[in-house]
Amino acid sequence: MNTVIGVDLGGTKTAAALVDADGTLRGLREVATPAKAGPDAVLDAVAGVVRQVAAELGTEARDGGPRVGLGVASAGVVEARTGRIISATDAITAWAGTDVAGGLRARLADVLAPDLEVGVLNDVDAHAVGEAWIGAGAGREVVLMVAAGTGIGAGLVAAGLPWRGAHHSAGELGHLPSGDAVGLTCTCGRDGHLEAIAAGPAIHRRYLALGGDPASADTRDVARRAAAGEELAVRALTDTGRALGRGIAGIVTMLDPDVVVVGGGAAGAGDLWWRPMEEELRRELIPPLAGIELRPARLGPGAAIAGAARWLRLGRPWTGAAEADA
């Protein structure tokens, strides 16, 4: 295909850009996601920003016809063969059940290449594909990407391809049972999942639970307090970092990747979070795995855009789903 536009569709904003064959992003555009207005409004917003990119780059109609392919990274559990959301949180209202691929193709029929499917991939998987392609995992065969932000997610990329599993739910690291989270309610409503102790908002909750200043507004404030030496803030970062390290260790022990790439907002808390996370990870691993490479994500918010486009360029290969799902 001549041209691919990648999209990162999130609950707060939607970003799109042309993605060259070498991973270079051009013509980046962003719009607010109307997440509470329903799926039609969200898809309208996505189509609008794609049109902005296509029009500015002159890719809508060339040599007699449209030649644009579209790769979309979306929040939620995605049935990637069809581009439909099969499960989602309430970050985007009524998002579960949305036919993202079909909705965008109908809205962009004059822009998209008629012989190409619209590729839709889970956002963490797309992030993992991007980092494995041109980011911190470039050149490695098996890359485990961990995203520690508002939630906890993971993506496994082997030989450039994302592994999604038979039920499209591989990588839901946040819902791994965790002894550190006993008594804490996860966003899914269950008790004791890793996300309840290790996600970004959990750092703030942990700080307050330890008796921290109730005037503290959020996790960024806890990180600032920790950097200034406040003991309870440091402890909150340490506790949550260690919990995540133990969770990652379980996945590494099972999968034995070449490298673990960690990104997301929580990773921005700095060394006071990263160091205990890494120490606990290595402490839990058996000797053959203890020296595994651990790297911070390199691409930032452009990773999911690049990854979604890369996946489309590879022909949307599906890894791990039963043939009966085709």
C-alpha cells in the first residue's frame, strides 16, 4: 500500500498521523474524544481527524483513486479480525459492541483504499508493536511491553506480531491476582487484582491510605512529594513499584521474552518508582531470567499510532485466535 494513516483512539483524545514505511510520523493531528457522547460521535471525531491528515498530505485521491490504508489503536478488548469492540470499560460510553472498522469505512469511503480492510487493534498491543518495531524493543525477537498508566496492560510481540490469544484478551496484566492487592477493589469490580495496587491512580490511593496529606490532589503530586523527600510519598511509590515488579516477574517467568519494555504515566514517577519495581522483578526471577533486559519505553504517545499502522502494513496478521473465530 502507498499510504497508511495510524490512529490512537483514547478516552481523552484521538491522534492521527501518516506513518511512513520506516515509522516516521508526519502530519500529526489531535482532537478531543467525545467519549461521553456515544460511539457515533466518537467515530465521527475519528473520521474527522483522519480527513485532516489525508487532506493536508494530499493523499485522498491520487492517480485516479484513493490509496489510504487505516490502522486504529483503540481502548477495549478488540476482536481484531472484524474490528469490533467486544468488551470495554466506561471510559468511552457504550463502546462495547461498536463496529469500529465498519463505522470508519462507511464514514471514509472516499478516502480509504477500497481493497484494504480497516485494521483495529487494542491500544496496548499497538503500543507494543510500535516499540518492538522502532522503539525500545527494536531488533529483539520477543518483546513484552508493560503499560502502567490509568490501568495496567501488557502486550506480547513475537517476530513483529502481537499475540492476542483465543479470546482476544491476552495481556490483561492488570487483572492478574496479586497478593499485594488483597482487600482492594479493581476497576473490574473484583478484589485483589494487580491494577488496584499498581496503576497510576493507585499510587495516590496508597499514599492517602498510608496517612499522607489529604490535600494531595493526584499521583503527580505524590511523585513531587517523593522527589522532595517526603517519607510517605516515597513509601507509596516503593510499595506500588514493587507490586508491579512482582506481577511482571510472573509473566516473564512464563513467557521468557528477550526484553521487557515499561511505559505509561506511572513510569514517569521516576527512579523512586522504577528502582523498587526493577529490584523486585529481579528478586522474583529464577537465575536464568534474572538478567533480563528492562528498558523504558522510547516512543511516547506516537507508539500506538506507529504500531497500528505497522500492523496494517503487515496485512493485519492475527496471532493466537482459534480459526473458528474467523
